Amino acid sequence: MKLDKPLSYEDLEIYSLAKQLAVRLHKITIEKLPKFEMFEEGSQVRRSSKSIVSNIVEGFGRRRYKSEFVRFLIFSLASCDETKIHLQMLHETGSLGKDEFSGIFCDYEELGAKLYNFRAAVIKNHRAS
């Protein structure tokens, strides 16, 4: 896939990974968190994980304008960092077990790296389409 010619945001690897992780995280928080965390930290981590996806989509919609595209990729990367800190808090407070935490946290670290690299590629190679 060429960076400057995807047909849709759905063609982006970062979109597919972010969406898959948001769905997985949603299910984990519904099934594994204690009830008191469902509406506290659980709600926050669900919103931040879905924000990653939303910002990729919105940025792609503005891809004609390099600064707008980059801005939304920065928002997406920031939401990824926010999701990771919420996961760490859930784990460190004992609300999220080691097995659930380890797998998904590593996946969010990978997504963050991919978002960072994609943003850098857009900065370097952007051509209005």
C-alpha cells in the first residue's frame, strides 16, 4: 500500500489494529473489571481507545491538508498514550489481572510505534490527493 494513495482509512494498518484493539479492550473491561471500575477507569480507557480510531478516521478525512492530517495523527498518538496509562492504573490497582494487562499493553505499545512511524512518514512524504 502506498502512503499517499489509500482508497479508504480502512486500508490503513494503523486503523485496522486500533479498531481491533478498541473492540478487544472494550470486551476485557466489560468481562474482567470489577463493577466499581466499570464506570470509572473502565469508562475512561474505553473512550481513549476508541478515540485512537476516531482520530485516525478524522485525520484521513482531512488528508488533503498535511497539517490537519498530522494534527489528528498526533491526537491519535496521545490517545494511545492515555490508553496505556489507564491500563497501567487498572493493573497497578489490582483491577486488571497480569494476563489481561500484559497482552493488551504490549499491543498498544506496538500500535503507538506504528502511529509514530506513520505520522513521521506523512510529515516526510505527504502529497495532497
